[in-house]
Amino acid sequence: MLDAFRSRFVGGLGKSQRVYFVHVNGQRYKRVVFGDSAQAATVVEALQACGDAIALPRLIHQHENEVWFEFVEGARLRADDPDHREALAQLFARLHARAPSLRNLDKSPLHVQLCTDLIFLEQAGLIDEGRRQRLTRRAEEARPDQAWFGLDYLDPVLKNFVLRDGQAVIIDLESIGRHSLLGTGIAKSVLHWLGDGRDAFAERIIELGAPDITRQLDYAELLLVAAWTKRKLLAGKRGRIKLDYLDRCLK
């Protein structure tokens, strides 16, 4: 049944933008064509919110659903390099420290969406009722009364950064999130390269000037893992799903 659902409705779950690399007078640029002008405007607004304190490719031009950026040369980052990890910590710290806001979580739809995601994972046969109930209880325990929201980078796979002049630079600008639950990017990093280093990485970000997000990290990770698992399932990437990620949230 899921396969039939997927074949009819899920063909566009991946990124809808198209990326081109263009040379003008010997200079290379990245041209991104989004599915609509609203997507392009959202990316531009996120870039503008970052200001000059965060190293990003320069925005060259936006017209309707098309955005042009400077192409940034630099070294690829490695998870096992302490200097590279420090550069990433500095980048996240600058993002989180730029106009964060402390909000009451009972006014946010996040918890309702988390519970919905867990119910869907049970209905789809990925988790059983017992595991869904344990995860729901854990979500209630981990949810703080208040949490920090602001700028975060929501797709921190290492290929989306380069190292330039000792700084980590985001080159996949479409995933800068405004008004995001801080810690979401760290939680996504756990899945790709951070592993068990989450708490030490967050502590370093706080030392560098980010707000203290310690109390919301477990909640942010559970939100992220549940949503990520759902997206992989709907996109037909069941083989990439690891229930260990969900079980880690129960510890």
C-alpha cells in the first residue's frame, strides 16, 4: 500500500530547485532556479537575516524564482579534523547568536507535529505501538517550557561547507532556517558526522556566544529524527532509515 501511495504522490519530495554553474568573464557563479518565487524569496530573506557576521557566498541577483550567488572555492571539511570541527562550531555559534528569541513552547505547533509524525510511523508499520508510546512519553519529558529560536543551518552534511581562510562557509544556502528551534542543525549533524559528540559540540557553541540551548537539545533531536525518518519513508528511501536513531532519543 505504501508503495502505491508513494508512486502516486511522493515523486516530488526531494529538492525542487535546479542548480547551474555559470561563467561570466572568467568568474564562476551558482545559479539556483527554485520551484516558485516564494522559495527564492525565503532564501534571500534568510541570507539577509545573517548579515555580515556570518561567512556566506555573496548574493548577486534575484529575479522571480531565480537566485545567483558567488561561487566559493575552498577545501572540503573533514569530521576527524579538530580545526574543521572548531570552524563549524564557530559558524553555528555566529548563527545562533544573531538575534535569538526565547519562546514558550506551548504556543508552538512543534509538539503536535512531533506526535503526528510518531503516529504516522506507527501506522506505516515502521515502529510498533510500544515504541511509539515510549517516544511520546520521552517527548513530554524532554520538552522544556521555553526554548530558543533563531537562525540555524538545517542540512549540515559536510559537502555543504567549504573552508576558506580558516572559516567554514555554507555553500548550500537553501537550508538556512529562520525562526528555527535552535539545536535542530546540531541534531542533524549527529546523523551525519557528529555522532556522540553532540553535547561537547553544543557546549563549545555556547562558549563562543550562542544562547544556552542545553535543555532543549534532547527535544530538538527527537523532533528532527522523527521528521527525518518520516521524510525518508515517504521518499521511498526505507533502506536509509535507522531505528537506532529513534532509540538513541530514549536514552
